[in-house]
Amino acid sequence: MAFTPSKDYKRREREQRKRDKKFAADEAKAEKLRLAEEEAAKLKAEAEAEEES
């Protein structure tokens, strides 16, 4: 008799893919925010250095 995966297994796989996708999106969002903060700090430091000159 052939083995057929249950629908429950398929559901768990689908939910895991959703979690992985959401995790990747959250990581990308956090990285983008971190880069924006670094850029703002860099611009602020350059502006302060320009004022001192």
C-alpha cells in the first residue's frame, strides 16, 4: 500500500514557509532601518564637522 502524506503535514509545511517569509521580511526591514540610522548619524557628524571649520 502506498504512503500518502496527510493534509496536516502539508498545512504545517505551508505555515512554516509563511513564517520563514515573514522572518526574512522583518530582517530586511530591520536592516534597512539600521542603514538609514547609520546614514543619518554620518550626515549629522559631517554637518557638525563643517560647522567647526
